[in-house]
Amino acid sequence: MNYHCYYHYTCPRCGEAFVPYAEGVVCPQCGEPTAEVYDIVGEIIWAVKYHLGLYGELKLRYFQVTGIGDQYLFLGFTELDSFRRNVDVDIPTRVQKALARLKFVRTEAWRKHYEGFFTLLFQRWREERYLP
Ligand SMILES: [Zn+2]
């Protein structure tokens, strides 16, 4: 896949890099409210559909993570690849499985951050996967 997400956001208070993926998302490092929202979930869903249309699968064999946006993109692709094959599984169960695979999550605040991200991703995938 040659597609990349170049979105970048750093907390104005502590400098932590993350993606404010929805209204109300705060900095997972210091709790500072974010100054903006970036619809990375919508971007991931678009990219996943495009990728599936081209290749018929979601394996990212040569994908190089270039920044924080790419990290969410990579996680989104990886988790949607298994979620889309098991669409009857309930979302909270799938979210917990996705979180269990994130070995780099250091704190409870970061765990909550990704919990919200995966929940939104799976919900929107169910709603939007057949939309043009
Ligand atoms: Zn912060």
C-alpha cells in the first residue's frame, strides 16, 4: 500500500503526539482538551474500501509507518482485517481483543484513548462499509 496519512497533532501543553479522532478526545498524556478534531476513522474507512477494491485483501506487507497518522492507519487496517471477517462478534469483545494486542500502551489513559478509537472504528465500519 502506498497510501499514507500525514496528519499530525501534538498537545499544546505537553507535546505528546496523537490523533484527536472525535469530539471530546483529550490528550492521553496530560488530559488537556484538544483544539481540533480530525476524522481519521473516516479516512481509514475510505482507505480500507479503496485498498479492498484494488487488492481484495488488507494485508500490509511493505507498509512503513511515517508518523502518528500512519500509526492509527496501520492499527485500523490490522484490526479491520479481522473484524470484517467476523462481523457478528460484538464490538466490545473485539475492542478488548484489539487492546490486548497493543503491547506499547503504557497507561490507563492511553488504553482508554485506543478503546474509544477502536469502538468508533468498528461502529462506523458496520454503518458505512456498504456505502459508496
Ligand atoms: Zn498533553
